Amino acid sequence: MTRIAHIENDMSEKFGIPRQSGLVEDVVSTIVFEEEFRNPDALKGLDGYAYIWLIWVFDREEGDSWSPMVRPPRLGGNTRMGVFATRSPNRPNPIGLSCVKLIDIEMSNRGPLIRVSGADLRSGTAILDIKPYLPYTDAHPDAPGGFADEHLNDTLQVSIPDELTGGIPEDIIKAAGALLSQDPRPSYHDDPDRIYGMTYAGYNFRFSVRDGLLTVTEIEPG
């Protein structure tokens, strides 16, 4: 397989990245092609679609082993499921699949750039292929989602005090709040006195969680 592109965004660390694509559309990413794939002809017609599929590689995960059974974080980290019933990165072939919203395509001195929203890829992740999303065949809204359906609404209320946000662009605060609402903590963590930290857009958002309310306690330059 050949790396055709990589993604660039403000998510520099694994902690805080959405567990699935499409959950946080406030995060905007840019797809940058490798030099040999910067031919605009390869993107002709792509702007006619609203969403695209990204096929990518978990190339920033530590280790190269896999297990037939994994512990999905949303199940508390203690329940085992078959790896092929999950989207765990620890797979025989570390391939990821994400559906993202296509914002626009523009030309630059780095060739054509694709801007998308809703990605769940850490900045720098290698992309193997891009395909258009076809709603008539790719969408099955009535299909059951297995054990993942039980956790569709596992979100937190987020409080970011105004006195902490001075000088920080509003779009960064909005995106960080959306990421935090997805509860980046491991599911087996439930210590209301513990302070966590999530890095986004060069800022470290430190927070605690109590009774379903996530409160940002400090924002530091990352």
C-alpha cells in the first residue's frame, strides 16, 4: 500500500480524539497529498459529493500486535468483544475507515487541498485512499448498531468558564467543548477529584467530571 496523503488538524494527541468519525463536526481538517499524487485531475468530480470515505492507517499507534478479543472503552474496559465486532486500532491490519463531510477543495503551493469536518484522525495520520460516499448504497439508517447502540447518547454537559477563554478564538473553544462532550476519559475512570488534560489547537484544557458535568478548570498553552 502507498501513502497518498496525510491529514492536518488541531488534534495532536490520541487523548480526546472522537471515537468515531462524524461525532464532532466542529473540528476541521485538511487533507494534504504526497507530491506524486498532487495532480488535480485525480479530484475531478469529487466536489459533487457531500461526504467522502477516508481509508487510512493507524500508523501512530504503539506496538504491532493484535488480539482476537479486545476491551471496548465504551463498555468500561472490562467486557471483551471480538476484534471484528469493534473498531479497535489493534487489528491484524491496522486500517481505519472514516466518513467525513467535504467542505471544499482548493489549490495551493502544496497541490490540491481537501478540507473536511468530522474526522477522527490525529494530525499527521497517513491516508491510503479516498472514495466518494454514495447515500443510495452506503446508508442503512434502519440497521442495528450492535452494542454501540447502547452508548449513542453517552455525552457530558460541558462548562468552560468565560474567565478562562480570554484571547482564545471562539472556534477553538467551540470545537474543544464538542470534543470534551464526548467524554475522552477511559470509561472505567469515575473519580470526580481527578484532573485530566486534553490538548487541542495548542492549548491544554484541564478538566474534572462530576455527576455528568465536565468542568474546565484551567486552559494552558500546550
